[in-house]
Amino acid sequence: MADHENETFDNADSGASLTYPQQAGTIRKGHYIVINGHPCKVADVSTSKTGKHGHAKCHFVGIDIFTGKKYESLEPSSHNCDVPNVFRTEYLLIDINDEGFVSLMEENGTTRDDLALPSGTEENDKLAKLVQSDFDEGKELNVTITKAMGTEMMSSSKVQLGAK
């Protein structure tokens, strides 16, 4: 009995799930869905009529929210699909180092230095250049970090109002 008193359980995450189930027939354009393990924003949905074998089908076309790649999926409308939990957090940009990593500060004053400028697609490269040039000009920037399924990336920036 005394052995159980000294047990400790370490847990690093908040325990929140990366996805949640949602019926395929209720997912619309502009919503999020997981296609082939990638968090995607639905660009197009088409629903077929009930066929000879009983199920109406939903055809999803989704754009990966991090890479911009297009994915497609065909699901029975009555079945559940995984929908990613997508979080957006706004930070104040403090610094950009020589390797392209950014220093960010939350509203409560805590800082983080583990994210790089976005890259990999034309849109991400454009955002990285914009952030770098605005920062080099001395502008105070707020950046939005999008997080889904364990991946985080800078998704937008804006110049702080009242700043230079």
C-alpha cells in the first residue's frame, strides 16, 4: 500500500485532442477537415445522391493550411470525419535572428523563441519577406501563429496601430 503513495505521473501536454469527430454531411466550404492526415480548409464540397448501396457521398477538396497542397476525400455523408482543432494566437514580434527564427512575446509577457519565419510555399515566402522588411524598418508587428495537429506556423502579420 505504501508503494502507491510515491507514484508520480508526468504529462507534458494539456490533454486536449488534436481532432474531433464531425458528421461528413455537416461539413461545409470554409470549415476544416483532416484529409490523409493533413489539416485542411475545405475549398469545395459536393454531395452525391443516395446510390444503390444506400449512402450519399460527400466529395471534399481541401487545401492544407500549412503547405497549401490540395487533397481530396470521398466519405459517406452519414459517417464521421476527423476535424482538426485549429488555434490562432497573436504575439508581439520582438526579434528575428540570423537563422530566421523569431522571438515572440505573449500579452502576459512570456516569450518564445522556437518558431522560424514561414517558408516552403510562395505565399509563405512572401509573408516572411514582408515580416522581415517591416521589422527592418522598425515597425512594431503583431503576428498570428496558427496551430493544428502538433504543427505551428506564422500565418499573418499586421503593423501595430499607434506604432511607427
